[in-house]
Amino acid sequence: MDFLNNINALTLVFTSLLIFAIAYRIYGIFLANKVLRLNNKNTTPALEFADGKDYVATNKNVLFGHHFAAIAAAGPLVGPVLAAQFGYLPGALWILIGCVLGGGVHDMVVLFASVRHKGQSLATIASKEIGKTTGTVAGFAILFILILTLAGLSLACINAMHEASWSLFTVVITMPIAIIMGLIMRYRKNSVTFASILGGVLLIAGIIGGHNLMQNETMHNLFSWDITTISIAIPLYGFLASVLPVWLLLVPRDYLSTYLKIGTIIMLAIGVIVIHPTIQMPALTQFVNGGGPVIGGPVLPFIFIVIACGAISGFHAVIATGTTPKMLNKEREILFVGYGAMLVEGFVALMALIAACTLMPGDYFAINTPKDSYDAFLAAHPSLHGVDIDYFSQKIGIDLHGRTGGAVSLAVGMAHIFNKIPYMDQLMAYWYNFAIMFEAVFILTAIDAGTRVGRFFLQEMLGSVIPKFNDKNWTPGIIISSLIFTFAWGYLVFTGNVSSIWPLFGISNQLLAACGLIVCTTMLIRLNRGKYALCAAIPGVFMAGITFWAGYIQVTSIYIPKGQYLLATLAVVAMVLMLIVFVGAFRKWYELIKINKSEIDYYGESVKELVER
């Protein structure tokens, strides 16, 4: 194992780029051609139900930007940083393998299923493919998980932006810039390039100018919001993003944010290439068997839960059956938007892991160990004392000890890399604040899309009781469902009752990923895809088993012993709901496999006739 320690970060960067490029060119195209059989002759929901609000055929590059911005929240940034406790190797392997064979497959298959089901939600797909009872349970489970997820993401965003005027200013200005871009792309033909350039220029001007602008006391006070103010502002923004036409705010803002997200990751990759830092974190640490200060459990199975969105994520299913399928112009674009965006997110996760692991292990643990237990930690592990932590604190201007949660250690790691670039050594505080703002933008773009998708879910569920809610153009229905859903997660944010959400988010999120794969496998079996359905079934069953294992350990060994009974109850509820869905799906698999292939027909025709057609 010694040869795996102290490797150059360039090795991980080039290895990941090579693997992801090969995966897209070979496995992605295989999924598109053989497993899903994508066909541009099929009319997509965006064209069939075009309404100028939710169903809007969108340029594939713009849609890629929206989809990537929506799925890439805190998961690919914070998860890998927390998983660095185990060493760099487990996280790197899971990101590379999970992204190619799990996350990319999940996103493509779920997006395909929603497009074929007229842009409807995963719960509705489960109802049609498996049964009404299973679909109803899936609906409650997804809504439950989505509320917890958005509340947790919002709290992470609040922690990054409160009393941080420059970060908040940069996030706020993306909204009017996005509206300008949306109006240009809506009312001027062939204007995507112009709108993109204009939005990029305005964003760069805002980032650079905002740093100096915030030196003015009046402007600093105007954008220095406390936690209470931001706790109200974020749900309000989510509500607006949910009810306004998708082309006016949500899509252009996500598209604009993608420039910042991908641009920053490219800058980080260039920084790694220029200074080629050594990975200071060992391949495996002494905490692989559990007992670490960041994550209490062992590397197996917790690596699969902690690194969620960077490898595979159930939250992606919410987006892939929410906004994205209603804007897809051609069916073949599922490969680019679904599989492509997942691979980019995997690269983001790997860069976050690298940024954290270039810190000295002692500095990493000094940041991520709570202050009240740090002395005991050092007494037990004297070799893990901080090396540069005091230097970083002095250069950045804040005490970095005990700033747990992953976001700060990622920002310090990024600032550490940028700081070593020639002529950048005096800008560490600038890079640190830029990194914090960068993380907030990542999170906020998932909050707005997630809120809109939650509104879709709630409308469908209310529509089963009050049919008028099924009318997507009924304005009172849009407003009422948006208010109810936004209030549900906004109240949790305001009261702060889910501040310990991350482990629970990891469990529920990965159960949802398994749900997406297993439900959509049912559809592939019905479509007579034969052995090709295993491409979705195998990762789906694997994620279900590994997540139940991790959930059991989390509840029995961590939550209950610490007296965290509310979190334990929520985790058990999520697992029980998903278990009901899985059992229903497996029964349906058995029934479908027994049926003669010529009778597996969704459209009233034989499979042979469908293939010939």
C-alpha cells in the first residue's frame, strides 16, 4: 500500500478524465442504443404539451446547464470532503466506479422513463409500472425525502452565506442577470450565444466588482444578512422559482450558475496541473474501521452513503422526472444531458476530494473535529496535530478550528491550491471567500429546482383527491401547492430542527437512487429489454442492500446510543417506505418475467410489431 501514499494529484485528475471520456463514448452510447433504444422520431413531452411555462423545448446546451446546476448541490462538494476521513482511495474508487456504472445509468434510465411517461414523476411511473399502492407509497416517500433534503441543503447554504456580504451579493446578482438572459433567449431567435456571453460578462463583473463594492460600509451592511433573514429569504426565492415560468428565472439562472460551477472546477484543475500538489492524506487512514471524528461508522458501508451525489444520487431522480423531461427537445439528447451531466458531477466530486486531501491530515482533522472534543482527539492521535492551520487562520482572518461539516475544509483546500499559483500568494482570503460563495451557488441551484419539482409532486398527489389540481395551467393550484411545499421545508429551516441532517440525507438519498433504478428496471423488463435490464437492476439492488446495511448501523450504533430518537425515527420511516416499494417492484419483476414476451405490450401491440414499427 505504500506506493499509493503521497501520489501526485495529477494522477487522479488524468485518470478520472480518461475513465469518464471512455465511459461516455462506450458505455453511455451502449445504454442509449441497446438498453434504452433512444429514437428522435418519438415526440417528447416538451413538444407534445408545450405550454410556455413548464413544458418548454430547450436548447440542449442550455438544458444541460440547467440539469447539471440542479443536480450538483452540496453532495459532490461536501460528501467527498467528509469521506476523506477514511483516506483518499475509498472515495476516489467509489466516485469513478459509482459514477460510470451507477449514477450515469440511474440518471439516463430515470430521465428516459419520465420522457416516455409524458414527463410525469417517479411516483406516477411507479403507479403505472408496478401498481397504484406502490406508487402512492413511493409518492409519500419521495415527498418526505425531498422535504428533508431541501431543508438540509438550505441550512448548508445559510451557513455559507450569513454575515458574508460578498458571497451573498454574488448569489443575489445572478437572479436579475438570469432574468435578462431568459428574456433574450425567449424573445430573440438564435440568441443563446449572445445571452450566454452577456450573462458571463455580467457575472464576472459582479464577482470582481463585488469584492471591492463590499468594502463600502453601506453596501456591506446591506448584504450582511443574519441567519434569520436568510432563513426567510431562501424559501421565498424557492417559492418564486416554483411559480414563475421556467424559462424566466429557473433555467437561465441554473445555466448561468453552470458557468461559475464548471469554470471554478476548471480553474481548480488548472491549479492542480500548474502546482501538481502531492496528496497528503494517506490512501487509507486508521479510521477505516470506524471511530473517526467526522463519520462514526466504518468505511464499508458508509463510503456509499457519505459520497452521495458525486457517484449516484436519488435527488437526481427528482430532477430527471421533474423539470428536465419537460424541456427535452429530442430523445437522443438523454445521453448528453443525463449521462454527460453525471460524469461532470463525478469530476467535480473528485476535485473536491483532491482539494481536501492536499491539506495536511492534521489540518483536515483540526477543521473537521468539534472544538469540545479536539483535545481528546489529539491525545488519542498525537500524530494528527495541525501543521498549517494557524497560518491559514491568520491569512484568511477567521479561526478555522472546529468548523465542521466539510464546506470550510473544502474552501481552505481550494484556497490552498490557488494560493500556490505564482503571484497568487497574497490572495488566500479572496480565494477562501470565493470558494464559500461557489459552494453556496451550487446548493441554491438545487434548492430552486427541487422546490419546483416538489410542487409537481404535490400537485399530482392533490390531483388524485381534487382533480382540478391536475390542470398544470390552473394558477390557484400552482400557488397553493407551491406555498404548502415551500412552507414544509422552509419551516424546518427557520426552526433549525434538521441541523444534523447529513447522515439522514445520505440514507434517504441513496434509497431514492435505488428506488429510481428498481422502478425503471420494471419498465425495461416490460419493454422486453431482456438481459439489458440488468444494467439498471444490478446497481439498483446493490444500492438498496448497501443502504439498508448503513441505515441499520446508523440507527442502532449512532442515533439511538446518542439519544437522537427523532433522527432514528425519520431514518426508519424512510427505510420502511422504500422497502414496501422494493417488494412491490420485485413482485412485478417476477410477474413480467413469467409472461410470454409477445404479451408484454404497453400500447396494445405485440413486442414484435413494436420492434418492426
